[in-house]
Amino acid sequence: MSAASAGGGGRWASTGYGALFYLFLFGPLLIMTGTAFNSSSFPRLSPWECFTTDWFGVLLNDRRLMDGLWTSAGIGLGVVLIAVPMGLAGALALSEIAPRLRAALYTVLITPVLVPGVVLGISTIVFWGQVGRALGMPTTGLFFDGVFLTIAGQVTFVSAYAMLIFSARLQRFDPTLTEAALDLGASPGQAFRKILLPFLRPAIASAAFLTLLASFENYNTTVFTILADATFTTALASKVRYGIDPSLSALAVIIIALTLIGAITHEAVMRRRAAILSGRAARSRLYGHPAGRLAVHPATILALLVALAGLAVWQGSRYDSSACRAGVLEERRALQEKLMQEQRARMRQTAPAPAVPTEPPAPGGNGSGFGGAFGSGLRPGGSSAAPAPTPAAPSPAAPGSPPPAPGSNPAPATPFGGAFQGIRPPGG
Amino acid sequence: MTRDVLLDHVTIRFGSFTAVDNAYLNISGGEFFSFLGPSGCGKTTLLRCISGFVEPTEGRVMIAGQDMARVGPNKRPTALIFQNLALFPLMSVAENIAFPLEVRGVSRKGRRKRADALLDLIALPGVGDKKVYELSGGQRQRVAIARALAVEPDILLLDEPLSALDLKLRQHMRTELRAIQQRVGLTFIYITHDQGEALTMSDRVAVMNRGVIEQVDAPTAIYETPRTAFVAAFVGETNVIPGTVLAQSGVQVRLGTPLGPLVGTAAGGRRYQAGEAVQLFVRPEQLVMDAEGPIAATVEKEEFEGATRHVFARAGLQALRLSRVNAGAAGALGPGAPLRLGYDAARASVLPASDGGGAIDAGLTA
């Protein structure tokens, strides 16, 4: 009995651990998904303002990001078309070569994966620049083109990924099948096309998928080789650097949705194949019945998921959150009005005291992202004799409110719309 | 002539290892020819050499009077059936069988027709659309044969094709293979380490040991009149009695052994000097209970194996074994029973002891 209770305790512990583990894995994704639908201009869940789908529109209207997406797609296609055949050739060479040379060749082929991407990126530019200059090519030529350089740079290490996939698959290939084909009159080319290539087909598919992903998400090589152009990833990175907004969460939602559709369809394919291979299909109630078979067919499932996603997009595009947003805006304005009233009341009470704020200037009071760090010294024409800086870029203050002494009322001036209203500058 | 295979002093070396040593033999058209030997004796290498996957280091392989040097396996009039069959797992049965036609550019319709005809030949009509993994072992076996026949080869090479099957199926496939061979009239070259297969199916058998062809003969001759100690020990069970030659008259040899003076026959008309160390080979079924017999022994134990009873006896240090037809419980021998044993001297071979205790070990452990 004690053993049973101990077992129960163990089960609770493992369930708790499992829940924590999944929370750790998927918690960020869930929160990010939530922020994509909050109208707050900073990605956050609380305070929840309005349910909105506008961030998807913001995302799609971002020219730089969308141009980067097409550039990435083109580069990805180029990388797949070059890296997959190269990887296959490498894997075939590895499987055919004498064992003593194999280790050496493997090291050579795998090295680009181990070299830091930064080094690959820089060396790609330097190398092709040298080649281009040696050929007398103008700097507008192919070897100075960001897309070409990025494909060249990415292929160097992405083809090694493809090679690893092909090597794993080739290890399970029975070489007597090729011998049998030859013996039955096939030329070596026919044996390759009709026997080896069909066997490798799943590996070709996964290699193409993996190389596409590796190319798409690559940053540290691409950021050098893309030169003045931008891929999706580099555009995204620069966007993050200049300030984050929930359109990035919207992008994450799209990527998560595509991944889920792909994964569920893949699972359906695998289950169907397993059921057919094991011969269970004919006996199973699901696969044995024509309607059931149709219902769990991967194509049906894919169509269903795409239809669901389409419905969500259609519904989302029709959803209008402007009324709610206007309400929130109005609420905020009222709040600010009230705060200002209080402020004025307080100022009236302390009227005898000088209202001019003393140094240093209030952080966050001047609307600059640097919080006034360069407030006094960097302003052209600013003299050290004027210790109290006026806001460099006056923020749109709430209408109808005459600007009080700078720094004394931070609320309307910040881009955070009163988010930090509790933080008062000293002396305020 | 068109289907003859001539191995003209073929030697195959891999580095310092000699896999096949100076093999010379002529296999005539329409023959069912077997290579028999323990694993690692070079028989598979020789087969791969005939089919074109291995080039001979020395000598020539001639097929239908033509030197096959630098003729690839896809250009030779041979078809090989692999030990693991090497059926193409991604193709249906019919696609497998029609593969040789596909690579020659035969139309889809023509391929299907030929595949169906071949499926009829191997008595598996209507399985053409099945996948290979849906067939049983014996069916796969026959599909592999049909696929090889679709090449329309002059010579069919078989590399231990029955070794993966269970006993009953193996025995059935022996008869089947022989019947197919007689129906299509091709030269079959068959590789096996199973002497039962070699003896039942073949017109002639070559016994190989350590890369050397020890004897080429009809199955009965291999069994009855082995030319070397290895052949005598490897093919069938046998009692080996060491001795020295006392005298020889004609083919009859008298020898002194630990069991007393015995008589045997000099295999292949060999002449022996008096005092030469030899071995006398007596098959268990030739050793019979005979009150007048020259050997005195005692029973150690008896094993029952259905149709036969194996008696293990001992005469001094010499272990002896005899096989008796099961004649019911009345014929059973208890341990310790005294025996008098005789044999037919004309069927007991005397062979030089010098060619290899090691070879006999290899034969007995195989």
C-alpha cells in the first residue's frame, strides 16, 4: 500500500515536471501568440486593450520585410537547387571511396558546418571579390551581387547538411540491389535512376526541406553576404533593432500556424503509411471503411486545415477593432486629463516655490530613446549655460493642455502613452 | 557450345590473399553444375568472376568461346540470383520481373505480357501486382528466378539461393529448381555449402577448398570415390581410420591400423609405397554388423533419428560411427554391447594422409 502511494506521488511529480517542461517549451509561444491580437502598440498581454487583427495588416504592409521575404524565397530556391545535388554527390563519394580516405573526405566535407558563419560570410565576400577583380568585372557584376554571394556562402555549409541526410539514408541501402540491376542488363546510369534514386526519394525531400529552412533562417553568414540588399531574416533583425511592435508577434503566429498544418499533415501521412505497411489497414475500423479512409487521408486533413486557416484569415480581415480602440484612446485621454488636473491643483498649492526644475533633466522627459543621456552635450548650439533642456523632439502633447514646465509632467510626452506614469522624476 | 563456360586457369587475388587458385574447368551448355565447399572457400568469388563483378587476376573466363575480359556484368549473357535475392523493394512483383525488359526499352504492354508468362512458368500466376514484401520466402525465391529468366540469359548463376529457406521449403525448391532448369534448358551454375543440394540437383559437382578445386565429378563419384581426404571428409559423414600401407595389389591396398590389418581401395588408381602414411575412409552406412568382420568394438550410445539409428561405437581409441536402417525397437543396441563390424573393401577409400588434417577439420566443422 505504501508502495502504491509512493507510486502515486511519483506520478504527480513526473506530471508536474512534464507540465513545467512543456510550459518552458511552449509558454513563450503562447504569450507571443496572445500579444499578436492585443491592440497595445507594445507586444504585451496585460493590460489587455482590444482584440485586434490589425497587426497582421501592419506586417503585410511592411515593404522592407515583404521584399526581404521574396529575396529569401529566391535565395532559398537557389540554395536548394545547388546544395541538394552537391550533398548527394558528397554522400555518394563517401559511400564509394576506400575506407582509409573516407575519414579525410568526411572531415573536408563537414568542416563548413563547424566554421563560424561570420567567418564564412566574410570569406565569401573576400573570395568572390578577388575573383571578380581578377576577371576585371565591374562592381555591379555578378560576383558583387548580394543574392549571388548569399547563395554561394550558404551553399558551402548547407550542402553539408544535405550530405549528412543522404549519408544516413545510403547506409541503409543494400548495394547488391545496384549489382542486381547491372546484372539484369541496366547501364550504371539506369541503375542509378531506377534503383538508387527512388530509394533516396524520401531523403531528397527531407534534404530539400532542411536546406530551404537552413537558408531561410540563416543570419550570421547572410548579414555579410547580402551586402546592401536584405533577406527576410536580416530585415527582421534590423526591425527588431529599431523597436519592436506586435506585427512581429503576428508573423510568429503565421509561422506557428504553417508549422502546425505541416506537422499534422505529416503525421497523417506517417500514420497512414504505417497502417498500410503493417497490414493493419484492412482490419482497422478507420482505414477499413471507405468513409473513414477518406476522412483520415492526408489530403483531406490538409484541405481541412487550409480551409480552417482560410476561414480564420477571412474572419480576421473583416474584424474591425476601431471602435474599441477609440474607446481605449478616449479612456486614456480622460485619464491624462485627470492627471493634469491634479498636477495643476498641486502646482497651485506650491505656487510660491519656483517652478523651474533643477538639474539633471528628468529621464524619459525628452522623448529620446536615450533617456536624455546625451541631453545636454550633444545638442548643436546648446550651451552649457542652459542647464534645463527643452525636449529635442516635442512629442504630441495632449491637445488642449498647455505644456507645463519641461520634465515636470512626463506622461503626455513619452512614446509609452502613460505606461510609466507611476515613475515620477525627482522633484516633480 | 553456345552456352559453354570455360574457366581458363583463373586465379583471383585480393592483395596477398588468394581467393581462387588456378581454377580450370569447362562447364558445358545445358548442364546443372554446382560448386560445393565450406564458407570462405572462394566459390562466391568465382561466381562473381563469371558474372563480371570481379576480374580475374590471372587467366580468362570464356563464355561461348568469347573472352569476357572487360565485358561488364550488364553485357554478359549471364544472370545472377543473389544470396539475399536482391529483389527491388519499391517495385511490384511484375515490375521486378520486367526490369530487364524495361532497361532494354520494351513497351509497358510487352513487359507486362512477358512478366505474366514468367509468373505462369514459376507457378505463381496472378501475383504480379503484389509488393515483394507481401510474398513468402519461397515465392520470393521463385520471383527472383523469373526475373533472372526475363534477361533470357544463356547461363543462370545461383549464389546459395535456398540458404534462407526452412528445411521443408528447401527440399521442395530443390526439385522445383531442377524442373525449371530442365524446362528452360539453360546452363545452371549453382553455389552451395549444402552437400544435399549439390548432390540432389547437379549433373556435376566441383568441390572447392581454400580457393582450390579439389575434385570435379558426378555426385555419385564425389561421394563414392573421393579423390582427396578433404572431399571424403566434407561430402557426407565418414569414419577416418589412420594407418600405414603394408602392400598394394592392383587397386587393393592392405594397411596396418590401430584396429589391426584392414583392406581398402586406392582411389583414382593411385600407387602407394609400403610404409606410407594413409587414411582409410569408411562411410557409416557401409560399416555393418558382421560376425566375420575384422573390427571388434563396443557400443557407446545410440541415437534415434527417424528412419535411421546412429550407433556410436569405440574400438580402442578409435571412435566409429555406423548408420542402420531403423528396424524397430528389437534392433536397439544397449551401451556396452560388443560388436563385430565389417565393410565392403571396394567402397572404402584409401587416401594419402598428407593432404591435410586441416582440410578435414574445415570439412567437419563446416
